[in-house]
Amino acid sequence: FVADDAKANDYATAMSAAGTREGVTIEVAEPGMGAVRRFVQGWYAEGEHVLSIDDDVSTVEVKDGSKLTAVTPAGFDEIVAAGFAECQRIGVRLWGIYPVRNAYFMRDEVTHDLRYVNGTLWGFVNTHDQAYSVTLDEKEDFERTLLCYALDGAVVRFGRVCTHTRYYTEPGGMQETRTPETVEAGAADLLRRFPLLCERNTRKKSAHAEVRLRDRRPRAGELLAWRKATR
């Protein structure tokens, strides 16, 4: 899925030179991250399993002891199948992987609480329900995580899987339009819409505005006290 006819021609040329296998097609969608995500959501059938991978991902890796090991094609297929199977098992739509390529912090676990599902590699049980549609160009992966968590009550994330890619630095795509101001606008929108599920991240050293996810909604045992405190 590409933004316009010029990009379609660029990809067709590159795919031909690389000997890309038959059956791969190029669809002209719409420019803008939010717009193309909505286009893809409408293009696939209701309930279809859609896997999204950014084209700047060089490898998919798993934690193996204290190091990272690149997965084989068969191993990758197993990860994808496990992601959708877990979504089906607990009745949710979104699964993803660990967002940072750092074996020290990664864990061999599958979580269902509120954790960031980054936009480099993720799976979605497709729906045409617009409540699940992202609206942002910046931080749309945060938005998707928050929407799916708010609507489904959980998101699936594999703590031992990551990708090798370079955030904010690869040429092309959103790098052509991203500025500190556009990133700030996306962050501000999330903070406004999901005040109990995210907050500004002031600890992370970055040239861009960052948010972090945190479920601060009152738990069942805290609900009465919370209601009294907010009256």
C-alpha cells in the first residue's frame, strides 16, 4: 500500500529488480499515516487477519538467553500464527511485539495489559467498525493501542520478539513531513482523549514529544473511593 502513483512506480521498479515473488501487488491508497491505515482497514474483509510490517524492518528477532537471534521464515510464521491465535483465545483484535531491540529488558512472556504495540510489526483482526480506526498521522500506533485496549479491554504483546529498525531516522515515508511540531500535536491529542490511559513521558531523551501508557482507571475495589473523591 503506497501513497500515490509515483510511489507505486518506485516500488514496482524496485520489486522487479529484486525479483519479488509472484502474487505481490501494489495498491495506491491515500497519503498520510492515518489515511492509509484507514484505507487498508476498509480494503480487507471483516474478520480477516491483517499483518502489517513496515518496509524498513531488516530482521525480526527473538530473545535467546541473553542475546537476540534472527528468526527463520518458518519461525516468523509461527509468531504470526501465535499472535492471531492468542487474540482469538481472549477475544481481542490487536497483537504486537516488544518495541525496543534490547534483550536485557525483554521477557519470555505474553501480556494482555496496557502495553505499547508499535507500528513496525503488528497484527489486527480486521473490522470495518470506525471506532477502531486511527485518526492521527503522528503516534498512530499509540492511538491504535489505546483504542483497542479501551474497546477490547486488552492487547496482546510478545515480550521476546522485536524488530531491527531505526525509528525517526530512515528516509522516506513520514520522515518527509515529520517535525517536532507535528509530533507534539499528536501527543497532545492522545493526552486529551485518553487522560487516564496515557501521560507525557518526560524521562525519555528525545527530540520529539513522547507519551507513555499507564492505566490509571480505578480498579473494582477502588471505584467507590474514586467516586467519592471526584464528587
